Amino acid sequence: MSANTAGHGKNGSRATVWVRTKPTANFAQDMINLQPDGKTINFHCYRDPKKGIVNNQIVDWSFKVDGVLHNANQEKVFEAVAADVIKAALDGYNGTIMCYGQTGAGKTFTMTGATENYKHRGLIPRALSQLFRDIDSRPDYATNLRVSYIEIYNEMMYDLLATLPESVKAAQMNPLSIAEDEQGVYVKGLQSHLVQNEEEALNLLFEGETNRAIATHTLNKQSSRSHCIFTIIIESRSRVESNAKYTLSKLNFVDLAGSERLGKTQSEGKTKEEALHINKSLSFLEQVVLALADKRREHVPFRQSKLTHFLKDSIGGSCYTRLIANVWGEAAQIEETVSTLRFATRMMSVSVEPAVNIHYNPSIMVKNLEKELILLKRELAMHDTLVNRTQITYDPLTEQQRYEIRQQVRQYLEGRIPEIDVVNLRQIQGVFEAFKDISNQMSKEIEESLRARYTVIDKTDPVAIATAQQAGIPINDAGELVGETDSSGFGVGPAGPGSKLVPSSIINAKKNEQRKGKARERTSPAMKQQISAPQVSKVPTTETPTAQTQLADKEERRDESEFLSTASQSKAQTTPRPSTPPGKVEAFEEFKRNEGSEINGILAENKEILSAKKLAYASLAKEINSTKEEMDRSLARLTKLKEEREAEGNALNEDGDIIISETEYLEINRLKDLKTVYKTNFEELKAIKSEVQYCQRLVDQCRQRLIQEFDSWYARSYLNGFQEDNPSSVTTGLGVRNQKVDPMVEDEQEQFDRLQMALLMENPDSAPFYNAQTRTKQRKIYQSATNQYQTGVKRVPGTPTRIIRNQPPTVLEVLY
């Protein structure tokens, strides 16, 4: 597929920049002045006396951007920055929204928000919500959304959605690498996941958020240690127009890692190394922005870092580019704030010419061209009909037509017809093909006739000549005959097919008699006796005595059954019906003892099985709860032992590993065993729960069938089949099961989920957000419950915490 662009934007358009200030109680009013126009920020800095008397430090700065969001909420930020970009993406325009600023300035909060509160959700959740609302309002277009989430950590790329079960194997086999083609930049090995609704997209977003690399320093307790890019690919095609054209747009939400001053963050070890990589990649990004802003520059250094290479087609050019400069309005952070705004003003110089990304589906194009070809053929046929050229056809020749043309060519070569009629170009091609086939066939026939009459020797093959010489054929090395003149000798040629002597009929008869005699000799004596026995005769057409006896018995039994049925009917007619039928309770007990005994027995068996399953469910649930309590006590003992060991001072071996006591080692093994037992019992509990629900359905079905058959029997026995005045047993309450929810089937967690869903129905727009949040919490709970207790690894201060999961199952807590 090839991408074309159309619908260029206004000339001279550029990237837009917005400044968002972090809410703080210590806002530097005397140093930061926000102008009433909402676009200008003035700074007045104080000279640093540590730099000496000669100090050329600039103390006054003024920046003008596209808008200042001071103490603005998330909704206002989205409407000002991203709403029009999201709407344009559905029309085929690419868009990029970046958050840039120092560490702790609120970039991640702006981009993803806080999952604890629906109102505090960031740009990405709001963009997903608006996308699906706009898609629902465009029924004339079929739109598909795919999302991906990538992290660039220390110049290494990671797929944040690789922990999903369907992506683990692909992530292990395909390492990530950046590549380019005619469509732009893409990442090899990066999985794009198709999403059908807002909840699925939010699940992927929260899944990636839990896998990000974070660390703690003095300015931020949860500092992002990597650049993260959330990409939404939108493919839209018209349902009304049956053409091959469709639009393919891309939205990039770039959450850049914050720039750091090591003197303020006091980072050490691994965190310091990460800060160096972050500052280096941000400096490369600034160089790219400067090169894009300078129209005289021919080369832009996109390949200096993974970040700039990935954003090659997402900054400027045909892509809407928006930058949110997150600043910290405190006096202690004034230098970083000025540096951030200087980068923002450079970004405003990047030119942007948005264009629609139009693609064409080759398979649909082929189908459309085939339809157009058919229409053109019909138009030509109509034209030929008008000019009296009805014999012309534009379709390929059929096998019948090719055969007829071949026969005409043969007749022409034999002289039976003077000429060949030619009416169109395809027939001319068919005539030439027929001539070619006939010529090849004649050459083969001549060669076969020569080989049948003579020995053909290839004069150019010395091996064939030597073989002929050894066979006694008088030829020289050049392949020519020697010693005799032409037609001077004679010889006996090969015998023809009709030269073989035909055997007479007498010889054939004698051979047949010999063959029959041999067959009789091979026949066994037992077979001879059977063949010669006089018992072999034709089967008579009349019935045998045994068959007649069976037929008579069947007729006798049928007459007896008819007599008994007639007698029972007459007895039923003569027996008087009681004036007052018995009560349904008494009749129901009688029915269960007699006619309904089979169904009642099945119902009793199902009830016994259901009771046994419920007892097993209850006992296993109590065992699981006791195991969980024992796990909690074991974990508390381990924590206490660890605190005591750290208080006394950790003892290290020669390799630098921590030495633990035997008590702590045994407790760790015990905790592992308890977790194994917990997992096994929990899986068994889920299986038993499914069996309980299945048995309950069987009991309900048996009970319903028993009641229905009882109603039919009651009507036949006491009401002569009339049921107009006979209410059903269900309406009267007979045999009805209490429809209360069994506490053994629905536990506390399921009750909580049901009540929460009922409350969320009051605000339907927030349901996808909270459902995705609940699933993320459940995965975190499962991870914390199943992670093994690690004591042999000493964590270096400043090391980031990476959250990696193998599989996110559903968790069910059973408490009694």
C-alpha cells in the first residue's frame, strides 16, 4: 500500500505550545508574572552571589506561548490542547502530543492522570473516550483502532504490553528495533492490539502503566525513569462508497522523562546512570528541534537517539504537533522552569503542514478494475451491435472456439477450404497458435516414424557414436556410414504389429481345459461334498413353519393388547369420578409414589449430589481461608525476623550476599509451600463452584419437569383433561424452590462487584474507567500474593522498581 497526502493545511502553520503550572502553595509571585492575555509569562530572577562580582547572568525573561494553563483542571487541559487533534485524527490527520518539563512537574499526571478518581483522568483516557464517542456518531464509516505502548529506558526499547499472555512469546522471539519504509518509521517486534471499546483500551493503558520503570528521589517519590509513548492507530473507511480509499492516521502521546539536576535530586548509583541517559536523550531532542526550526538546515540528526528516531515522522511535517510545557512555579525551581520555556519557544518555530493520509487497498482496486473492464466490454459490444458487427467478441477464446479454429487451419492446409475467416484480433492469435501446434505435432510425428524405421544417432554426441561402433554399425567418428554405397545392401527390418502368428481356436480350447483341470485339483474334498450334495435347492417362496408360528404369536399378542385396552377404557367409563377431587398436596405425594417415581428418584439423586458438592465447597473454602491466615502469620514472622536481622546488621559472605539464619530459611520454605497449597486449592475451589452451579441447574430442571407432569396427570385423573379452571402448581406454590441467592455460590467479592456495578450505572460514562481500574487492582493483588519472598538480593539505593507480571488472572477472595 502506498500513502498519499491531500488537503494541506494553512501555509506558515507551526507547532503549538501550552504551559501548565503545577499547583503549589509556595508559588513565586515576586518572580513569576502571568499576564492577563493568558499567553505571556514574565520572569525576574535574582543574581546568584556565589558567582562573584562579575556576573552576566540574565535576570529578566519573557515568554509568549499559545496559552497558559494556571491551576487548570484536567478537563480544561484536554479541551484546550487535545480535543481538536483527536477530532482531526478521525479524518485522517496524524497528531503528536508531548509533555516536557523537569522531574516532578506533573507530566505523567497530565498524560495519564490518577486512576483513583474518574475526574482526575489524563489526556490519554479522555482521548480514548472521545474517540469511541465520535466513532459511534459516524455510522457511515467503519473504524478500527489499534494501540501500542513502548518504553525507552537507557536507550533500550521495551514493549509495555509484552506481559499479556498473547504477547509474551512474540516479545521473546522478536526484539524491538526501529526501521523505516516508504510509509514512515515503525518498530519491529512491537505488538499493536486491536480494541473494540473504551474498556479494552483502558485495560491496555493500565497494563502498561504497571510495567513502567519508576524510582524515588528528593523531588519525586514516583519518578518516571524512561520515555513512554502510547500510540493509537486509526483506520477508517467509508461504508457508503465502495472504493479502495481509506485513511490511516496515528496519534502519539509522548510522556518524556523529566530533566534532572543531579545536585538537587541527589541521585546515586542506578538512578544517577538513568538521569544521565535521560538528559542526554533530551539534549538530542533539543538539537532535532533546532534543526527543524532552521529552514537552512538540510540534515536533521534524527538517528542520534532512539527517541528522536522514533519521533521522526511525528514532530512537524504533516503531523499536528502539540507540546505541553510542565513547569514548577516555585522559587527553588526557577532555573529549570526558564530552561523548559526556552525549549518550548524553540518548538514553536517548527513548521507544520498537516495532511490527510490516504491509502488504497490493492485488493479492492483490483476488484474495481475488473468491474470497469466488464463495463467497457459491454460498451464495446453495444457499439459493435450498432455497426452490425455482432460476431466480434472481447472475451478470451474458449476451448470449443480453439478447437474450431484448429479444424479450420487443418482444412486450409489440406486444401479443402480456400481461406480462413478472421473477424477479430483474438481469432488471429488463435490461428497463429493453431499453426504453431500443428507444426510442432508434424515434427514429432516425423521424428517418431524415423526412429521406428531407423536407428537415429546424434552426430554431435561422441558417446552415442562410440556405442554404435561397438554394436557393429559401420560409421566413422564423424557419424557417417562407411564401406557401402547407398541402397547396395539389404537387411531384415523390424517386424510389424500384424506379423505375429494368430493361434487357432483348437489350441485355445485345449489351454482352457488344462486350466480348468488344475482348478478342480486345487478344490478341497469338503467343498466337493458340498457341491455334490443333493440338499442344495432353490429356496421356496412360501413362508417356513417357523416364520408362520412367529406371525401367529404376534397377531395373538396384538389382539390381546387391543382387548385389554378396550376393557380398560370401558372400565374407566363405568367408574364414577369422585365429586370432590383430592387436594394437590395429597395428589402430589401419590404421584411421586406411583407415576412420577422415576423423575422423583432422579431429583432426589441430584439433590444428594448438590448437597455433597456444597459441603465440599464449604470445607475447601474454610481450608483456603485458614491457609491464607497461616500465610499472613508466616509473612509477619518473616518481616519480624528481617527487621531483627537488619537491626543487628546484615552479615555478608565472600560474594557479598546476605546471610540469613536457619529459622528464617525454614520460614521462607514454609511460606512457599503454603502458597503452593493456596493456589492448588483455589483452582479446585473454582472447579467445585462450577459443578455446584451445574448441579443446581439440573435440580431446577428436574423439579420443573416433575411439576409439569404432575399437572398433566392431575388434569387427566380428576378433571377429565380440562385445565381451564385448574391453576398450575407453580402459581399455587407447590414444589417451588426458594429463589434466594445461595451464599455458597456467590461470595462477598462477587456481591461487592454486583453492588458496585449497580452504583456505576448511575454514571454510565465512568463504567469503562472503573472496570479497567478494578481489573488492574485485582492483578496487583494477585501479584503481591504470589510473589516469592526474596531475601538474598540487596537493593541498591536509587534502583528503580520494575513491575513485571507473567499472567493477569481473575482473583476471587473467599471469606466466611
